[in-house]
Amino acid sequence: MRTLAVAFLLAVLAGCGGSSAASLSPARTIDGSYRSAALRGTLHYRVYLPAGYDSSRRRYPVVYLLHGLPAAADAYRSIGFITRPVEHSGMRAIVVGAQGARKGDTDPEWANWGPGRDWETATARELVHVIDSRYRTIPARGARALIGISAGGYGATLIAIHNPSVYSVVQSWSGYFHATNPAGTARLDLGSKDANDWADAATLVPRLKRTFARYPNTHYGHFVGTNDPTFLDDNRAFDRKLSAAGIRHAYAEYEGGHTDGFWRTHEDDWVTAALRELARPQS
């Protein structure tokens, strides 16, 4: 963990600095939506445009945030865990909060369940296409990060494994690695061995090893609190599984539980580390 902490510190120092704030338009946050074929309805998102976006023609990397579950339909609006450290880092990126729940469907686990309820497709494919078409992104894998908190960490891990060509940086904050009930205390049975295996990151480690061989510039990390009441053991087991397979990844445990305060304590380090691996803004 000491090596990882030093790397984070160097990343913070290297990322500081930049153009004079006086010459930049201010950052702004807006809400958007689109008609989702995967969900057969309207999907919402919140987007943060960094300082300078409106006063230049530059293109920017994008950090996508997946919130925890179960959740209200407007949980996607809480993107401060990413926007604060982006601003503190001195680097520039677009931030997108993805909607992962709606009325009557509060815990879909960021997964595909069938027509009208394909949350993974909506998140990994449709939303990325919409953001690339509406905003000045760098529309490339090397300029996209996917970060998830709790159930969002599970979603980020599975979505990245299933869609390896989309994101180059993936982080799970206090996440887990197989579909669970709303309390996070029991596995979900998805109805068949194939379906259960497809939803289990540990089972997909051999696939992940092949994926990383095809996409060597992939940066995966998962972090958890030593007092996390539900997911500490799951994170330790996944770290052992990745290490045994020889898969390069970052893993660290920190004092703390499964709370907003824990994530806020470490958000600057984790997000800055992600930003350092993404493409820089381009003219």
C-alpha cells in the first residue's frame, strides 16, 4: 500500500498547475437525457464541463460515475465525488453521472435483464455514444474512465470486463464482484449457470486476463475500507484471484467503513490516479 500511496502523491503533484484561471470560462454542471432503446424509456445523466470548456474548442477525457444501489431515480446527480478531485487536481476532464435506477426498478445492478431493462447496454454503449456526440470529448478508449461506488463498483467492474474496448481506466470503490440482493448480503441467482457466471467477475478472471493481453493499457483498481461490514472479504478474495492469474491491478485497504466520509477522504487520490492514466485535453 505504501507504493500505491506514493504513486498517488506523485500523480497529485504532477497534475497540479495549468493555465491562468482568469482566461478560462467557469466550470458548469447541467442535466441531460436521451431516449434509450435498451430501457425503452428516457435515461437521464448529469454532466460536468470543466473550466475552459466554453472558452475554447478543446476536447476532453471523460470520467463516468456509477452510483450505489438501491437508489432513487435521481441518484445520478451526485457527482461531487469526481468533480471535486478533478478541480483539486488541476487537470481538466468532463464528468458524467449515469442514471442506474428508476421508479419501480431501484436495484438493477447495472446489468442486462432483457428488453426494456438492459442497463449495461444503456450505460456502456448508448450513454457513451450520446456523450461523444453532444460534447467535445476525446472519443477514444484511452480517454475514458469508469468509476463506481458500492454497487456502482460492481457495475464498473462487470461492464468493463464485458465491454473492454470502451474504457481504459476502471475503479471500484467499496464494490463487490457478483450480483447481490439489495442488502448486499446474498448472491442473486440469475436462473442459469451461464447467467450467473457472466455476472461474476471472479469467474471471468480468465477472460479478463485475455482482455488485458489485447488491451495492455488498461488500468484497474479496487479499494475498500478495513471496517467495511459487507464487502471487505469479497475485495480480498478478488485481489487474490487477480494476483494468482498474474493480472496487473491496484488494490488497497484503508481504515474506514462503507460511508460517504470514507470515499470523500480518499477521492482526491483515487480520481487523480485515474486522470493521470487518461489522454490529456486536445486542441
